[in-house]
Amino acid sequence: MTDNHQKIIIGVDTHKDFHHVAVISALGESLTDRKFDATPDGYAALIAWVTGQGDVLRAGVEGTGSYGAGLTARLRSAGIEVIDVLAPDKQERRLRGKTDQIDAYSAARAVLSKRATTVPKIRDGEVEAIRILRTSRRLVVKQRTEIMNQLHSLLVSAPETLRAKFAGLKAKDLAKACARLRELAGDDVVTAATKDAAKSLGRRHVELSLEADRFEESIRALVTAYAPELLAVYGVGPDVAATLLTVAGENVDRIGTESALAHLAGTAPIPASSGKTNRHRLNRGGNRQGNAAFHRIVLVRMKRHPETRAYVEKTLARGKTKRDTMRLLKRYLAREIFPILIAVQERHATTQIAA
């Protein structure tokens, strides 16, 4: 019989319709595993089952931001510490095979060995709302760009009368002009088809522009209300602030240190030494959206910020390259922004406690 007082760790391989759960002891011994539906009733049955196996120390869950988001929230509400676990890499899968059972046990052992230590983001507050709006706006902007590219491509081979009519117009003016096109009785079949297609693309571009502007205003309002301290940083606008908040998460203290934030955003120096060579290189890993946000701040400061311009000149005079200089500036930004993010989190935590 199972000792209900033993310490256990669970691992969960998440899927859209079901989750596979594996239980190991605190010494790494495989105990049991089982499959549950990915529904509220399934989550309740899962929690009741694992707590009946022993005292749960931690739970390693794959995909805490996707298929495992609902289960992660339920585990946390039940007082179980959740660790975000990455899926096994290709080399491990080649050696051990691939099944839901194997992946679940692998997740549990990753937590036990402390290969997985990442605390999942909280997804029930303002930062999650900002993430949703920002993701939606990025999709709308991407679609708008694709439509404008298609419209330009269409007009390249359009009849001469249409090409002359729209020559020199910028993107927004071109889309509005195409949206107002009307078919004339004397149009030939090619001109009529071109007008029909251009009118449809123009109207869609105008609609997407309005949607993008609406999302942008909503993001600006949320960021201004949630993190005005972040907007006060030189070079940080609403979009960059939204990116940084999304990357760090609402529970920023899960990152731990400003060095961890730098690694998360891919702005920390990586050793690249060999033999007699002793140097560091720019980190090409990490969250690329966070890295892009730091990059945009650096570009603004290098162009307009007097202190940054002076630092760049001094650093280049020491023999550093422009890329090395930007890496140093990004690392400095992580050191500057991390305490601001922590202060924002603490302020909102204090407000919630007071409420």
C-alpha cells in the first residue's frame, strides 16, 4: 500500500484534451502514473488523486502558458508549488523514446534534479490582459502589412490608368483611395477585376488600421495605469513597456535577480573563450521580444540621450566595437529596469492587500 505520508513529486505531460500525470518519490523512485481529462472536473480528480498518493512537494508541468495553463492555476489554488518544465530535447528523446508516460516521468525528474526551476507566470491580472491585447495587435499589424504588400504587387501589373492614378501615394492614402474605387461601364475585364481586388484589399487595410489603433489605445491605457514608473524610463514607450511586462510577467520576483532578467532577455554576456582567447559575445538566446525591446531603448538613447552618447564615444575609443557597446548598454538596462519592475509588483501587491 502507498504510504500517504511520503514526500512525492509529480510531473505532467499536458495536451489539449487530456493530461498524463506521473508520481515519483523524493528519492526518484517511479510510483504510479495516470491520465486525466483537461477539464475542470478532470483537474479536481487529478488533484484529489495525487494528494492521495502522499505529500506533494512540487509539480513539474509542461506548457504552463498553453495547454497546462488551466491546470497550473488549479494546482496553485490547491497550495501546490508549480515548476515550468521544458519538453525533453531531441537527444534525450532519441535515447529514451517518446510517450506521454515517459514525458510525464521526465518532467517529474527534471524538478527533482532541479534542472527545471522556472516559476510560471501569473496569468490572472493586468499583465495577462496586456499580453492578450499586444498579441492580438501584432497579428493585426502583420495582416495589414501582408495586405499592403499584396496591394502594391497587384498595382505593379495593373492597367496604366490605375497605376498612374495611384502613383506616389503612401500606404494609408493608397488603401483609402483603393477602398473608394468604383467600377465604370467602359472598364475592360482586367480593369474591372483589378478594381474589385484593390477595393477589397483597401477596405481590409483600413479596417485593420482601425483595429490596430484601438488595440494600441487599450494597451497604452493599461500600461499607464499599471506601470507609470516604467514609462518614466528614457526610451520606454507604451509598446516597449508592454513587451517588458509581458516578458517578465506579473510576478517578477520569480526571476530573482537583474542578472536573471538579462539572461531571460538575451542581453547577458556569454563566455566565448578558448585557449589563449578570453572574451564574451552577445547572447543569441533568450526571449527575442524582450531582446528587441532592449534594442529599441538602446537605439533611442544612442541617438538622443546625452549620457548614453558620451558613454558610446568613450567605449568606442577603448577599442570596443559597436556591437560590444550595444551589448554593454543592454546589460545596463537590465540592471536599471529590474528594480522598477519589482517596485511595480510590490506596489500592486500592497494595493491588493489593502483592498
